[in-house]
Amino acid sequence: MKKIEAFIRPEKLGDIKEILNQLNINGLSISQIMGAGNQKGWKEFVRGAEVEYNFLPKLKLEIVVLDNQVETVIDKICEKAYTGDVGDGKIFVSDIIDAVRIRTRERGDTAVL
């Protein structure tokens, strides 16, 4: 099992949720976050003073998938999140040692499906 963490633009969430549903990926956690990378933020004038906002709103998606689903999910997220501009986001993949469905105590792959 792998955990996919995708940091995306908020306006891309609907497209990504749709494609995950088509792939029968059921477990998805979403967090609203603020982040800084190459995009750097923006400047505004507040009461005549320039204020620099170094962090931009992003969404963090967390998805646990079977090993054979990883590349497909990554490809589809990249396809749907792409704008070609700085700030499209990043995807991180890490190993999951085990999973437990609390209700049934199923473990491993069956707990994720």
C-alpha cells in the first residue's frame, strides 16, 4: 500500500474527485492548507501600506491506494491538476506498513478497499 499526498490548487478539486470516483478510489481526505513554493505569494496594499503574503491557499489530498494503483492515480491527478503555471502543486508517495478498518478489524489491503 502507498499513501499519496497531493498538494493542489483549490479550483482543481472537483475534477480530481471526479476522476478518483471513476477509478473507484473511495478513501480521500482533504485539508485546507497554506503553502509557499516557487509561486511566492502576492502583495497587496492595506491602508496604504504594502503587505506581502508569502503563503497561498492550497488543498492537501491524502489517498491510500494499493501498489498497483499508484501510477494510474498519480497520472490522473497530474492530468487534472495541470495548468502549466507555477503553483500547480506537488505529489508525494510514501509506504504504508499496515491499515486497520476499525469497524471490522480487517487489516492490510482489504481494509483499504
